[in-house]
Amino acid sequence: MAYIDWRMRGQELLNCNCAWGCPCQFNALPTQGNCRAVAAMRIDEGHFGDVKLDGLKWVVMFAWPGAIHQGNGEAFAIIDEKADEAQRSALLTILSGGETEPGATIFNVFSTVIDTLHEPAFLPITFEADQEARTGRIAIDGLVETAIEPIRNPVTGEPHRARVNLPEGFEYKEAEYASGSTEATGAVALNWQSRHAHLARLDLSTHGAA
């Protein structure tokens, strides 16, 4: 089957409701018995066919009543308000798993376990990230606020560094692990403190993660 050629390269932030490390990263069940998460990306270089995606941002909030693979999930996407109609359509196609080889990306995999796709929003997105420092921020006024910081040693308070490599990962190949807190309202409500977060440089395309 022929697919539209697309690619997105840039910085990702993710914060979920699991304990630091997130068992899902190792094919184990989620800490809380359910999965809720916010993920965001700043596209430094990207395209969807002839449509340029450079400089755009996106945020998606997810929720599953159990483990991700058990399905019945829901998702709510917010696209950078600066995106024009063609760019909005392109990003929503990618984020919903379209024009992608089966199982090749996190979006395509998630599309098989999400039953409810809420109407997307197009809003200003604040995105800050320093992967080396393990810090970041996602903010959309009145909708979501996520703050990411290093995991701290419980005795000394010093930053604790953990880096995970997934050679066959469909989201990232290597990520810095961190601690994150999120509060979100709207179609998918989220609320937790000091839970799993990771920062990764994504390179995703029609054919998977590079």
C-alpha cells in the first residue's frame, strides 16, 4: 500500500500518572491500574507530503480505564493555532495513526486502542524543554499545565539521572526520564503530582521511529 510520505523531527515531552519509570515502558501493567497521560511535541523539521510542518506544536491528552492494550481509550488533541488548514489536517491525520505503516508509530498503535476521539482544538501552545537538564513545561491557558523536573534523590535531594534506550521503540529510541506534574481540564481531565515523565528527541515517519 502506498502512503503519503511524512516525517516529524523535534522535541517531545510526556507526563503520565504512573510512578517514575512507567511500567508501560517495559510491557508491565500501569501503576494505578489505568493510564492517563499528556504528550506534546515541538516540530523542528517536518512535512506531510508537500505540506511543511516546521515550527508547529501539538499536545494530546489520553485516558484509558485500564492498561493501554485493553482498549476503550479516549484522546483529545490540541494543534498549534498558527497551523493553517492544510497543516491542521496533516497533523490530525498523523496523530490519529493515518498514512502510517501498521504498528510503525505510537500514533498508529494507539489508534487501535482508542474508541473516543474528541473534537480537536486549535489554540496557542507554550512548550519549553531542556532534555539535558530534564526540565520542561506544557501550557495552554485554561486547559492544561504540565511542569517537568529531574527525579530527586529522596535522601539528598540531588537530581537523579535515568536514561532508557528502546532499540525497537515505536515512540522513541532513547529518552531522559524525569518527574512531572499535570493539571488539565476539558474533554480529558488529568491531575497528579510527581509522576513519570520523559523527554526525547523524536524522529517519526510513515515507516516508524528512527
